[in-house]
Amino acid sequence: MKASILLKEQHQEARTLFERLERSNGNRVLLEKLSNGLVAHMLVEQELFYPAVLKVKDDLVLESYEEHVAARFLLKRLLKTPPSMPSFKAKLATLEELI
């Protein structure tokens, strides 16, 4: 499978998981699935996709690396936040916007 097709499929899966998580009020199984998917996705981008694009559009790739740092930070905070906490939805929404 081409990396670009895999990335597009992962983007769609992430959108679906964010929607399901919002409706489920923080189902931990969905959250773990989203987390694992995002980490795998960022790894594919950073190891396979970005090095090739870096030669053509370095500013875009450098910005994307920074977005990944922020996404990992937000994801760690979200995973530590119980869904019953008022800040859970805010963290989830912020991560979704960044992704």
C-alpha cells in the first residue's frame, strides 16, 4: 500500500474516532484506539513521508514536526484526564483541532 493512501485512511479513521469519542463522553477503549492510531500515524509521517517532502517544502515539514510535538503533549494530558473531568472535552477538542 502506498504511504499516501495509508495516511489518508488514517486521517479518516481519526476523524471518525474523534466524533465517536465526543458522543461517548470519553469511552476509554475509543480513546486508546485513537491514541494508538495517532502515534502510529505520526510515526509513518515522520519516518517515511516527511523526509521526502523536506527536500521540496522544508517550511511545511518543519511546522508539521512542531505540530506533532504539541499533539503528543496534548495526547498525554488527555490520557491522564478522567472523562468525568470538565477539562476532558476541552482537551479532546483542542487535540482534534490540532490534528
